[in-house]
Amino acid sequence: MAVIIDPQGAGISGNMILGGLIDLGLNKEDLKSFIENITQNFGGVQVKIEKVNKHGIEAIHVDITPKTEEKKVSYSKFLEKIDEMEEKYDDLTYIDVFERAKNVFERIAIAESTVHGIAIEDIHFHEVGTADAVADIFGALYGFYELSLNKEKIIGLPISLGGGRIKTQHGILPVPAPATLEILNNFNNQQNNNNKNNNKNNNKNNNVKSIGGPVNQELTTPTGVALYLELCDEFKEFQPMMTPNKIAYGAGTMDLDFPNVLRIIQGNSPIDIEKIQVIETNIDHLSGETIGYLFNRLNKAGARDVFITPVIMKKNRPGNVLTVIAKSSNVDNIISVIFKETGTLGIRISPHTHRAIAKREFIEITIDFNKYLNNFTNTSNSNDNNNDNTKETLDNNENNSNKTIRFKIGYVDNKIVSKKPEYEDIKKIAEEFNLPLIEVNQIAEKEFEKFQELNS
């Protein structure tokens, strides 16, 4: 499954995300109750949810109205209030909601700090620290987990930012607002630095693309873009190959001369997506025997894959990058093994990485090697010792020439993209009949083609 957040048409804001999640299937009464409870420390809000038509597109509009007048609050004081709320929601189901909500507010606070040129602890939230912003951010994350979207791959398409000028607490500012641009800039810089530190080429899919217009209005808010960056796993210019199952629309407040809606598309991808974590560390002091032992320990600890990449390290010293691919549930065990076995002082972790997985199955094919053994002995040099051994083996196995080979088959969009005989089966047959491994492999591939023709 995959979900696409599409802000190309009219940008993105907190209430547009809320409306889209309701249209996707989130229970609106549960969401309303959660938002009203979660904002009590900030004066509370009134929530109104209704269906609207935005220039021909039916969508869900969520109106959040604070019950009290806006008050400035320092970032540190704001976090204290969040912590107070978290104590009331001690259920395990809310741990990720609170953790990721803090991530969103931190993005905003860092951007505000950069724009205003003051320390983050001196930042005072007003436009993004009031009850309605708390409602948007916590409500969106609550809905995200209620719909189990955290188990799916979330793809973000380019963002329409709007244009012109808007009136803010700081006076008249250009659109996009400075905080909105800074949030995008900080994120893209961080992604580029991560790629550089991990010795990877710049991955354009890690960067967020945006465009101004198409109207002189603010289409994307700091809250909206901060949520977008927190929710999305990957960013693409176009919709990837998928089969849409459901299309949802969250409405913005303004009435424009085009549909002011955020589109969310949920569908099936022809390729399964598995969330994994990539763990890396540099090593330059371990022997080959120690590295071999480390591989075994990591595999037993739950690693899905382990490999070594030769690199040139500091001061032009040769070394290796140890890379481990693992599921989140095994990360702690794997990190413990790496620290203990290598003595490294630092480990890099890339969370929420995705691995595309083709659909796989095993097929067993029984092959009569008798004719192939005869052909092999006839075409080989008669003086060759291996040929003599093969003849002897053929005589000994005259009644046991039928061998079963397992094939691992990979499918994408119901088409075979990979067909490989299992190495252990090939190896066993090669040793039994004194044949070269490559010869047995060719026989297996030839027989699989016959099998395909008969079953097509």
C-alpha cells in the first residue's frame, strides 16, 4: 500500500490535512473529541466539520476556532505544556503521536529562530503556538495513526506555495512566509548533508520541490509544510505507478477560482514496500577473521543484510563501511553487537528507509540429468579426468538421475522479473555428478524455460 499527499493544486495547511484524513475514513467524532481534549492546556478550541464544494470538488472542511484570545508563549514553556498533556495520555498508542508532534513544533521553532536571528529558547510562539496549531498538528498525527498510515509508504508531491503578500504579527510579509521557506530550506540542507556524510550521491527523491503561485494568496502555511515533512517518507515530482483505491479531499478555507483542496490518494503499489533501518559505521582496525565473525553475530541478531564497502577514510587511510539493513524491532540488538564487537565510538542510523520488494515464491522442478550427462561426456575431451569421473558417476546414478531444483521467482505487476535456481541445490548436483557448477546452472535455466512454455 502507498499514500500520496498531493499539494500541487492549492498547497497544504493543517486543517486541509485534517479534512483529507476524515474523507479518507477517519471517524470525525473521534477526531473532534481528541482535539477538544488535547487543546485544553491552551485554552481549548471549537471544532466544526462539514462537507463543502470547492469549485466543483466536494471536500471536507475542518474549522478550528480558539475559545480564548491568542497569547504568546515561549518555546520552553510550550514544551512544558506538551509534557503535561503527555502525562494524561500515558497509553502506548499515543507515544508516537506526541513524539512526532514535538518534531513538527521543533521544525517550526528552528525556522523561527533562524528567521528572527535569536536563540531557540527565546522564541515566542504566537501564530503557530496557539490552540488552533496544537489542534492541527496533534489532530493530523492522531488521524494518521488511527488510519494506520504509519504502516504505509507516504509519498509527497511538489507543493504550491502561493504568492503576493500577507499581514502577520510581524507586519506585511511576502508569500511564502519566511518561516515556511526556512522549514523547507532546513529540511533540504539536512538531507543533502546526510547524503554527503554517508558517502552517497545526492538523492533528488530526498529533496522537496515547491513552486510559487498560482494566486496572490498564502496557500502553504508553516504548520502545513512542517506536518508534510514529518508525514512523508519520500518526495517525487510525479505520481508513481500504483492502483488508486481511494481519493480524499481536504478543503482550505478560502474560496478561489480553482479547487482549494489538498488531495490524498491511497492505493496499491505493484511492488511491496517494507520499512527498514540502515545502520552504518566506519571500521579500519579489524582483521578479516573478526569481520567474518561479526557478520555471523549480526545475522543472528536479526540483520536482513550485512555488507562491507571499501573506502578511503581520514588522512587517506584505507578502511571499510559496515552497513547493516534491519527491521526496527532488531535495531537495538544490532547496535549492541556492533559496539561490543568493533569498539566503534559512533554508529549512523537512517530510520524509516524503505525497501521495495518484488513478490516472491519458490517453484520446484524435477530434471532428468541422464541426457545431459550423456551429452556432457560425449562433447568433453575423452582424456579428461573429469570426464572419466562423470562417466563413473553416471553409471553409479543410472537409476537416480532425476533431481529436484528449487527456483526463486520474483514478480512485479504479475510478470516474472527474476528466476534463479537455488545455489545449494545447484552445488549439490554439481558435486554429485562431477559437473562444473556453471554447467548445472545452464541446464537448470534451460529446463525452467521449458517449464514456462508448458505452463503459459
